[in-house]
Amino acid sequence: MPHTSKLSCRVVFSPQAWGQVGRMPHGTFVAVQEAVARIEREGRVQRSSAGNTVTRLRLAPGPLDIICEWDETRRTLTVVDIVSVPAEAC
């Protein structure tokens, strides 16, 4: 079920996500930043089966999946991982 309130939060990148950022071209990183800002603005996070809020966003070109978690208590959106998606999966 989508979380519809505006997030108005802090955005952080996990060490694993920063590792991915360090290997991507500048243009791709800018696209990732814009996608994460869009998630923050639109409040598009979904509840996982474990009960925490997560979202998976497919970003092209790349393509990449941006995996985020939302912590309501801390009002923090964490970019957990950025994963390359095989072309045949798109």
C-alpha cells in the first residue's frame, strides 16, 4: 500500500549505495539524485512484507533499481542499494 504523505525528510546513502555511486558516471549519479528527490517529494514508499517501508525504483538509462527504506520515527529516507538490472529483465 503506497505511503501518500509528503516525506519531508533527511536522505542518506548506505555504505553499500555509496560504493555503487563511486563506480557510476557523473550523469548517472545526477539521475539517481533526481530520482531520490522525486521519491522524497512524492512520498512514494511502499510497505514491505516485513512491515518497514521500502521502495524500488527502476531508473533508465542503465537501467538501475534504486532500493530505499523509510524510517518514520527518524523521518529518514535511506538509499540502501543501487543495483544494475540485466537488459533482459527490463
